Amino acid sequence: MTASRHRSPQHHRSLRRGAALLAALAATACALTACSALVTDDEQRRGASTESTAPASEAAFDLTTSNLDTRPHTDPVPQAVEALAASGFEPAQAGKLTVAILGAGSPPTSFFAEDDAQTIIGSDPDFGSLLAEGLDLAYAPENVAWADWPLGVESGKYDLALINIGVTEERKELFDFATYRDAVMAFTVAEDSEVTEIAEPADVSGIKVIVGSGTNQEQYLLDWFVQNEEAGIDPGEAVYYDDSAAGLLALTSGRADASIEPYALAAFREQTLGDTRIVGAFNSAYPVDGQIGAVTAKGSGLVEPVQLVFASLIENGQYDAVLERWGQEDEAIAESLINPPGLPKP
């Protein structure tokens, strides 16, 4: 992956705090979809300080609304502000950057704070806040479901979507992308597994691997199986589960040997729960080195200013600060790109 700065699994911090992560995952799973509009950061902080009664998290990551107090900030980026003014782009809300965020997501990219089901924290909200500041606008996050962001962005209801969205050639027909993370999937195993590395087809020979049906990573895995068959060895077996909780239980109980899941979630789980290990990684847009992007409506004029803010954040260190505080350093990119090659059309 030429644009990334990946480290091996042994570089991950050995931080083990299970209870707080379980609470965060439970809050994510049970979040009410009716909570569609979010207040500003300042309002969130005021509400959290007066109304929250939940105990502070003891996890390696702060999973509470107090996380907002340590969120990185940046000054307006003159070049980006000028580009925004010249673009003719009109925000959905005057003076604000309305950002679609996935509240019912998963740590560490975006999820509801464990002490407030209306406050979304994670690396995507951090980047949304920084983009707004860099464009000299107020950050206005909106909690959306995954299925709702395309129409919302295309119609102008949302200025921008930050929902861990990978660049694909099909999506580029309707949307513009300014990239900010590598699109990486991880091979994980149970902590006590004898599997130490999955880096080539032979490494999955004879083992059961959990993978999502109909996904690009399934195609990646099945291609490995074909290569093993051609080499005359046991190809391996794909295993499917309806939800991630069932898959995790199968992995940790020994009913499956490995699992393919988003790298960010896998690393977060490794650092907190400690019951799984990352033993390999690959780009989810294979055969290209795809990236995750901030998504704007095609031709709206917003993508160039957004890319300029990302470039400034990479230069001034705030980009690394966000990734480091959520354990996502392995997904860092060297530069933000506009509409780079993405997952090929089927």
C-alpha cells in the first residue's frame, strides 16, 4: 500500500480494558435512529457537564462526552477559505458545515458516547469538526443511517458525509471524494490462537475464515481459495454470520479460526477487549490501493476546499493527532487526494 504507513501488530499498545468497550458497543447497537439532529460541540459540552450521571470511562480511550474537551482544533486555513468563497458553494445551513455522521457506527470511527446517546464521538467526528474549523464554519453534525447518506448528500441536505466511505468508481459518478484514511481490512484471530500471520493464500489453507457475504473482501478471500486449489492444497473455508457479535463469539470460542473485519475496529478491539489479535491486513479496494474519503455532491465545489484543509491538517500535525488518539495510526495516508482510483465496478 504505497500511500500508507502501516506498522506490524506488535506496535499496537497493550491496553486492556473490556468493560468500557462493551458498554460503548452496547450503546451503539441500541442507539435510537430517531435521534437525527445533533447540537453543536459547545452545546454538547454544556449539556454533558450538567446532565451526565454516568461514571467516567476507565478505558484506554475516553468513550464519554468529556472526550470533546480534548478534541484537536485548528485555525481557519486561508487558502481553503478563499477556495470555498470562490467555488460558489452554498452550505445547507448558512455559516455551518452540515456533516452526516454515523451515530450507530462502531468504535473508533464513530459511535455514541457511553454517557449520552445524542453525542457522537470518534475519529470521523473529530475530522468533521476540524474541517469546519479549517473552512471557518460552525460544525453541525447530523446523525444518519448508512443508507441515507447518498440521497442526503446528493440533494444538499448534508454538505459532507464522513461515514468511513470507501472510494469506488461507481460512487465517483455521483460524488466527489477528498481522502483521509487508507481503506484497510484486517485478519484477526482469537488471542490464544496458534495462527501468527495471514499474509498469503497458503496461510488460510485448512482454516475457517469469517467474512461478509457479497463483499469485496469475500472476493479477495475466495480468490485466495482458488489459488490454494491450483497449488494442490486445502483451500480453506469461508464462514458467514448475520452479525458481528455472533462472528466474534464464533471466533473466540474456536468455531472459526480467523475473521476479516475493518482494520480500525479490529485494532480498537485488540487494544481494549484484548480477546483478539490482528495477524494480517490488506486493502479493501483490492486490486487497487483504495482510500476512505470525505464525500461531497459531484461538482458542488466543496471537495477542493475540504482537500486543502486535510492537506493543512497533515502538515500541522493535527491529522496525526486524531489518528493517534483513536489508535488508527496504521491507516494514515501521506496526502489527501481528490477522486483517486477506487474499487473497480463489478
